[in-house]
Amino acid sequence: MQNSNPFEEFYRVWSAQELLDFAFSKASSKTASLPKLLPNLEKVKRKEIKRIENSVKILNEKLEKIVKSVPNLDELPDFYRRLSHLLVNNDDLRKSLGRINGIIPVIKRLEKEYRRKIGSQETAKQCAYSRTQFFGRCSSIVRKQNSILTFLEECRIKLREVPTVNLTLPSVVVAGYPNVGKSTIVGQLSTAQPQVSDYPFTTKQIYLGTFVDQYGSKYFQVIDTPGILDRPMIKRNNIEKQAILALNTIATIVLFVFDPTVASGYDVSSQIALLREIEANFAAGLDIPIKIVINKIDFATEEEISSLLAELKMNRDEVILTNAKGGENVDSVVSSLLSFFKDTDFRR
């Protein structure tokens, strides 16, 4: 099971000029050890051939590292495959890697051609000229791929920002409007310190915590994704809508948080409308249950709580009332989640 960012080892992609400068300068600095009694022309030939061999070895090693460092996209868990497609387009990434992989044998064939050519030369000047010719043709091949190399480096930067999610643990995805106390709940539910990471498809960050028992065993992870499940679908851009598809591949249960007071700036009707959208567009057809948490009961009046329950058409025993900031009833949320996971056949 994948427990780390699968793109963590994505090898840094240099520009065409950087690759060529590095390969040719290194190749020139590595001189061949030659017998003293060898004829001068033969020494020159071996020296120039060695420079070609070294440059090809260095170039191809760099290119192969790039290709091999990217995991097989078809074998990735759904979450990471969807995210990578969202961020860079998997088809474009595959084609680009194929293009880079394709020039490796071309450079090898060019090496063989110029090794033979230098071997048949009659003067040291001709040998040096052939090697220069090889460098020129090799440079042309690599420079033609510069836009591909640039694209791959952009892919690497984006994909290394993908949040690391433990796919062996059930996931609690927290939803609800901003300012209802979602990040506070993530912190309260997480006996491990919540991580705050860049989320590559929003301007905000992901909050990810893990519930760990007194013996150090991890039970579940809690994820709050600002910019994804915190406003109506009509206000989300296409990237955010696709991000929802990625999130629902890891969600075992959704914790929807309400603020029955006016403190969040969103009225109860708007919050209920968001809940219905999430039911229809996030959890529908996927058998992802939604647990309702009514937060900020330390500020809410009895009338506000009763009014919300009436609009939800739910009883008190069907929801959990909390004051997440003060930790009140957070243990009830934990107990409810643990009970749910115990009775659920969790598979990733």
C-alpha cells in the first residue's frame, strides 16, 4: 500500500543546455589511461572515442534516471492517479517520458557511428573534427527535446507537492463552510500533530491529522481541504471539481460540520444547501456515509440548535453536538468514528 507521495523520487529534470554542458564538460575531464608506447594517432583516436563514450554514458544516465524515477501511472492508487491527471495530464506525462526514453537509443546509435568514423581517420585533426561533429549532432538531438524537458520539470515540481495520504488507514474527510471550526476539529481529533501542507489545486492548504491511541496505534486520519468542500458547486472551478473526484477515492466517511450561530457568516440554509450538494456530488453512488456535527454549542442558543435540527429533519441522537475549541464532546466524535470503522469492512 502507498503511504508516501509516489512522486517523491521524481528526478530533477535539467534543461537541454544544462544536460549538454554537464555531459560534455565531464566527458572532457575524464581522460583515458593509455600505454606510453602507443602510436600518437592511436592515442588521439582512443582519447576522442573515450570522450564520446563518456558523454553518452553521462547523458543517457541522466535521461534514464528521469524516466525510471516516475512511477507507472496505471499502477498508482486511484487517489494519486486522479491527482496527477488533474495537475499535469497523465497522457501528456506518458508521451513526454516516452519521447525522452526514445532519444536514448538514438544517441547510442550515433555513438557507434562516430566511434567507427574516428577509428578510420588518418590524422589527429580529423579525429578531433569527428568528435566535434558528434557533439554537434548530439546537441541537436537533445535541444529538440528542450520543451519536453521543461514540461517534465514543471510536472516534477507540481507532483512533489501532492499531499501524502496513508492509504492503509480509513479517512475522515471534513466538510462545511469556512469558519465553522473544521480545522479545530481536525486538531482535536488528531492525537498526532496535524500536518499543514500545500494543496496544489487550491490557494489554501490541506490539514491532515491522525488519531493515535494511547499505545501508539494509528486508527484513522482526518482531512480538511479548504477550497474544496467548503462552498457551492457553482462557485468551484473545473480543477476543484476534479479534485473532489480524487478526494472521494479516499473518503471512508464525511464529517459535515455546522455552525448554528451567525458567527461563521453563513446562514443555516446555505450550510444545509452545501450539505445536500455534497450528498449529491461527492458521496452519491459511492456509499460514503455523512456524519453530522453541530459545533459551537457554547455560543449557540437552544433555539438555534433546535431550528437547525428541524431543518435537517434529524433528532439530537442522530447528530453530535460539540464545542470543538473547548474539546467538549470531541470524545463522542471519536467514539462514533471508531464504532463506525469497527463495523465497516474497510478496504482501500
